[in-house]
Amino acid sequence: MENSSKALIIAGEVLIGMLILGLLVFSYTKLSSSKAVQLSEEQIVQIVEFNKSFESYNRKNLYGNDIISVINKIDDYNKKEADVQGDKAYKPIDLSIVIKNEIIGTEHFKNKKYNFKSISKSYNELKNWIDAILKRKYNGRDVSYYSGLTTQQYNEELSQIEAMGVHINKSELDKDIEEYNNYSRVLKEFKKKKFECTNVKYDNLTKRMELLEFSEQ
């Protein structure tokens, strides 16, 4: 009798233990499921916010200045966030742009289709050349000052500088002014060009934007 009672008590304890274990497993499963849903919602919000920052360029009334803006934005994203080296979570964003009316007097921005790498190369080359020229000083002033003078003002300025005993290499300054004016002209003409966004593509897995396509109007 006593053995039967002990057996019943042990069986009851085992049953209670199994019920508690089952309850714990059920609770953990519900908690994990709830957390997964929460993470999924957070990811969706992040994706929407991310795409929104690039979808502002998905329109018709764009200028070259807007293209430069999106080039810089993509470049910044690809360097900081994208899986350029294979050790990050997302793919880099690409861009394509069709130029139909090339700018005369330059090797940049020809009539052809550019991808992100080639269009950013053209833009950065021009920008870097301009920045390099502006670093050179002539009597404490950069080339943009002298390029803004009329021929008469320019000659008078150099005469006054020479009268003060300061020598300026006029041939070098003339060359810098010519190059600065040409590079600046090309960049200004590109900024004034009109473009439209013709297509956007999203990654099938991450749902993030992966390509923007533009064409000159």
C-alpha cells in the first residue's frame, strides 16, 4: 500500500514536471515568435526609409545637379554600408545614365550610356582638377579671382603686383585660368542638363533599391 502511494506521488510529480516543461516550451516559442515578428516589422520600416531616400530621384524633372547629388549619395552608401568587399549585409547600388547631347570641348559626358563607376569617374576627375587648380595661389589669391576679371582689369592687376616687387609667372597663371574656365564650364553645363528617371530596380531578397536608371531629356 505504502509502495503504491509512493508510486502515485512519483507519477504525479513526473506529470507536473512534464506540464511545467511543456508550458515553458510553449511560452518560449510564443516569445520567440513575437520577437521575430517585431524584428521583421523593424526591418520593413528600415527598408521603407532607406528606399525613400533614393526614391526622391524617381521623377522626370531632374537636373544634372540632382544627378551629382545621387552620385554622391550612392558613393557614400556603397563605401559605408554595401557589400563591396563581401563582408557586409547588402549589395552596392548601381546607376545608369544615358547622355544624348554631349558637351563640346571635353572628353567627359559623351553621347553614351554610363554606369555608376564611369559617370562618377568623369565627375570626380573634373571636380578634383578644379580643386587642384584652386589650391594654387598667385599673390595670395586663387585662380577663380583672376578668371573673373576683364582683360583690362587682369592686366592692371598684374602690373600693380609687379610694381610692388612681387613676381607672378603669367604663363602659368594664364594656363591655370584657361583650364579652370574650361573645367568649370563643362561642370556647369552638365549641372544644367535635364534628366528623367526611367526605371528603378529592387533586390529580390532584401527589397532594397539596387539600381536607378536615368536618361537625358
